[in-house]
Amino acid sequence: MLTTISYLERQFNDLWNCYYPDIDLEAEYRFLKKRKFRFDFAHPESKTAIEINGGRWFKSGHSSGKGLFRDYEKINLAIVEGWVVFQLCDEMITVDWLETIANYIVKVE
């Protein structure tokens, strides 16, 4: 269940559930036990993560120096653990990108 969710995460989640209801994604998935890092959405069986990134045109937590450092650290640690991470901005929450992600999940399952 999604507890704290941004507008863009809700948009992604609604579109995903409309087109791919048979592929379950976990929201706010914690992928490292020793760290508090979470993916916005994850398909743990295929080690596929989706990060929804907003704030491209204004200053936000993710666009500050400290925020970027945390994001880079999270993505690098995910790669070391064998995860593929799709990063989407607002303009990429489209049927085409969701199809790309769904096809990847099905391919590696």
C-alpha cells in the first residue's frame, strides 16, 4: 500500500496498474538491510527498480548537492547488488516507457 506518494508516483502507479495489472510492483521497497535506501517501485524477483524523479526545473531535495550525492550512492549500491534501475522524469511517465520496463521484467523473470 502506498502511504506517502507524490503526484508523479501516483500517476506512474495508476498507469502501471491500468496496463500491467499482472506485474506486481512493490512501492517504497527497501533493497538493502543495512541502509534506509528505498526504491519508489520495485519488482524484486527480477531486481528491477523504478525511480520517479521530479524537480527538474526547480530546486528540490534531489537536485541539491547532498540530495544528488544520496541518489548517486543509492544507484551505485543498487548496481553492485545486481539491480537495474529505470529513472523516469515527469515526461517519461508514458505508455512507451512502461512497456519498456514491463518487457524488461518479463525478459529477465
